[in-house]
Amino acid sequence: MRKLLLPIIAMMFLLACNSPEKTSDQTSTGNQAPDTQAAVDTAKARQDLNALADELHSLFKKKDIAFVDKHMAKDGIYLGTDPNEILTFDELRDYEQKLFNDSATTIPDYKISKREIMINGPSAIIIDQYLFPDLSEKMMLRNISHARHENGKWVIDMFSWNFIPKNDDIEKINKAL
């Protein structure tokens, strides 16, 4: 039962974020607006979202702060791997700028091993999984992000970095801590 708890929670989160019964969407100011979803070309949206995610990772690897400025919503929320890392846009930008300015910081050339994109009208969920050797050579990272389409482009308004141990390793991790 314990091994099933984490996947069940993750599935509930993903289903809640992608509910087809949603009757309103948030505008860039965070106010509720009536649902005026126009038909979305999902093939184009998928292409645009793949390009956005690829560019975001490419800019991050180059230590280019443009990944924040270009792709993250000013009213978004950004979650790091540490429980204390719940950041606003400005906090994320400051954090990343300090990280990039530190000459000792290197960003490995990681490869995305799995990507899933779920589109629901003008919003989407993007999930990327990969090994990031500088943090862990054994536990993968999973980025879960929510994007919304506004003013002709996709913008990320929630991004979460997560370690994802294998279920068989959870007991070992608990014992090690």
C-alpha cells in the first residue's frame, strides 16, 4: 500500500489539473474570467510546447537567464527540490542569476529521457524526466510544469523540480535519513 501512495497522489494531481469540466481559466492577472476557449490546434500547440521546453532546457544549460525572462509568467509559482523553495518569479530569477554568476557552477549536458504533454484548450501540462548527474547519478529529476496560452504564446505559470526515486528505493532512502 505504501508503494502505491506516491503514484496515486501524483495521478490525482495530474487529473485535477487537466479536468475537462473546467469552466473558467485564469488570466495573466490571476482574476477569474469566463471560459472563452477558442478551438486549439493541438498539433501546433504540441509543437510549440515541445519547442518551448527544449529552449528552456537549452538556455538553462547555457546558464542564460533568458529561460526565466522569456518563458516564465510573472505571476507564476516555482517549486525547487527543497521544501523551502517555493518561489515567485522575482525570487526564481534572483536565485538563478546568482547560480549562473557563480563560476564554480557547471550545468551538465543532461538529456531528456521522457516527455509527456497534455493539452486542454489554452492550458497544458509538460512533464520532463532526466538524470542530472551533478545532483544525483541514481535518482531522476522530474519537471512538472503548467503552461497557459496568452497573447499568442505559451508561458509557464507553474514549474516544479522533483526527485523521483524508484519505489523499491524509498525504504533505503528512509533508512539512510
